[in-house]
Amino acid sequence: MMLNGSSDEKLRVVIDTSVYVAAALTTGLAEEVVLAGDRGIFVSFTSEEILAELEKTLRRLKISKDKIELVIGRTRYITQVVTPEKTTLTKLRSSLRDPNDAIIIACAAAADANIIISLDKDLLDLKTYGPVAILHPRTFRWIIPEK
């Protein structure tokens, strides 16, 4: 696992929808996280469910169709899309405080991810889910190398 270049194996990361939305709306920590994935600092994963939630959220925020297409297209380009198991999604939806968070955790399970990066309070309150750490972008920034 790569922490500040300590190994050849890169971190496997799922970025929550909340981070993508924040990165689309403003510059700052969320954008830094997305850009770090784009630069190959870690391997980033998503799912069709996360992409659909991202599109739905951006539409609800009245973001232009062109910008939504750009954000979704870029997210597809810089991530590897995995398909979570339906049974995992169903089980998670019934066990989490916020059933909508199931798509993020199921994606992490399908990707064999090390970390979920999120701004979502319900996810952050979990701190971990199985072997997956759930971190705020500010915390994650401490463990990724600056380039």
C-alpha cells in the first residue's frame, strides 16, 4: 500500500458523491482529492450507481447540462468502474443509518478498496467498514504525497 511512496502498490480509493459534488462546485480539498486520483497518486474506483447519484445530485443543484456531462465524463475517465454485488447492496441498505450510503460501501467492497473519502457525516461517523477506512478529504490529504 502506498503511503507517501513507501511501496509499489497504490492505495485503492472510492470517492463519495459528496466529494465529487464539492469538487464540481468549488476549488479546495475536494478538488485536490479528485486531482490526486487523476494524477495517479492512488487508484480511484466508482460504480454506475455512484455516477447516477452524482448526476442526480448535480441536476438537483441546477448545474448546467454541459457541466454535468463534463463532470460525469471526467469521473468515468479518471476512475475504474466496478459492479457491486446486488446482495451486498441489499444487505447494506438494511443495515446502515443512511441506506443511500450502501452504494459507496458496496463499491469499496467490489473494488477491494482501502479507503473511502467522504464529506458525508453518516459515513464519516462509521470511521471504518470492515477493512476500509472512511476519511474526510482533510485527513486523507495528510497521507497522500504532494506533487
